[in-house]
Amino acid sequence: QLPLAKCLGNPKCAANLVCLQTCNGRADEIDCQIRCGDLFENEIVGEFNACAVSQKKCVPRRGDDGTYPVPPRESVVPKFDTRLFEGRWFISAGLNPIFDIFDCQVHFFTAPAPGKLYGKLNWRIEEPDGEFFTRNTVQRFVQSETQPGLLRNTDNEYLHYEDDWYVLDAAP
């Protein structure tokens, strides 16, 4: 109850709730919800989301609907050294407009140990008035033991998300 009260008293969090309500029942409901989260994020929104989604499980976790199919196993590299990802990467093109098609995307990766990859992901969000603001997050990936070209980001209690990255080509 406290996170909801704090949310209603915070203009950005209250705007997020209103935005989310406009998403209900739309064909692009998930895309709309993610866009609301991009536009209206702050510490109070984060606390409310952690409570409503992760702790109280008010929002059920959705199963994979097959929208983004897994590539065939033979398309994924059979060997991959996570150190190849180290450094700064500019994202110039993506496949998914809700996750990887943003202006001025730059990600910084480190491989602290074999089979591990940490990324600080940075992207810009365009606001309705045409201004931009920068968002970022840190993701931790573990290489699949049975499929080295698969990097998995799982067990994210906050918002229940998982992120699988498939390496289709790599050269040292």
C-alpha cells in the first residue's frame, strides 16, 4: 500500500499509471507498456513496479508467444569467447523497435571471467515534445554450457524479464 501511495503522490509515477491504462487491450499492449516505462521512470516508479510486479505478483508473467523465434541451432556459432565482446559497441541497427532501435545507443561490455559478460547498456528516449533523455541499465550474461553462442540473462526478479542473445557470427 505504501508504494501505491508514494506512486500516486509522485507526478511521474502517476503519469506512468495513466499511461499504462491506455495500453490495456491494445494490439501492441506490451510495446505500449514498455514505452510507458521508458518515458516515466524514476526511483518511485521502480519501487512501485518492484512491489506490484515482482513482490506481490499483481501482474502475471506471460509465456513466450513465439513472436521472436529462436534461431536454428546450426545458425549459432559453435564456439565463442566472451572476451570478444569487451569494449564499446555502438548499436546502429536492430531488429526490435521496443528494445534495440534507439538513437545514439552505446553499450560497454566487460568479460570478468570465462563464460560471463556484463554490459552497461545506454540508449536515448525521445519524449513527446521532441527532447531526449538517456536511459541505462546493467545486464549480466552467462554463456550456455551446451551452446556457447547463447548468452543468457535470467533470474531477474525485477519485472521478471529474461534476455537471450544469440551470436550468429564472430571472428577474433
